[in-house]
Amino acid sequence: MPWKPPVHRPHGWRRAERVRTNALDRAYGTQAWRKLAAAAITRDHGVCCVCGQQGADTAHHVIEKRLGGTDDLSNLRAVHRGCHNKIHGRGRH
């Protein structure tokens, strides 16, 4: 079995995150967004608005931002990441 030498990584090195391409996409990585999403999840008691199960881990805009929706808490609902992907057609159905 071939031996693979260790990879040198300087102190503090971290794997690069996905490059966010536009301003709207970059907003979801901020501390402000994480706090807002956490507030929506707490308000909804961690229950996904799509499947009704516990364990929601992200927030969904009822009215999408590109359609004029806001980041106001009243426009957010708690969802599972997989359910959120299904809503937007990015996941397995």
C-alpha cells in the first residue's frame, strides 16, 4: 500500500468556503442573518413549516427577497435545510 506524506498546513489554515458571487448571496453568511434565522427558528419552536417535524435548522422567506420580500421576522419561517431545498427545486424530491 503506497504511503501518502502528510500535507503541510500553516497554523490557522482553514479550508476555503464557497465563493459567494453576488450581494444577496453574501448576506446569508453574516452574523446578522444567522441571528435572524435563529430568532425565526426559536419563534416557530424548531418546527419545520413544510413537513411539520421538529429540528428545523434554517429560515425561509415567505415572500422571496427578489420579489420584494424583506428580512423582517414576520416574513421568515423555520424549515429543515432539505425541505428548503425542495421548495426551491434544488433537492431530491
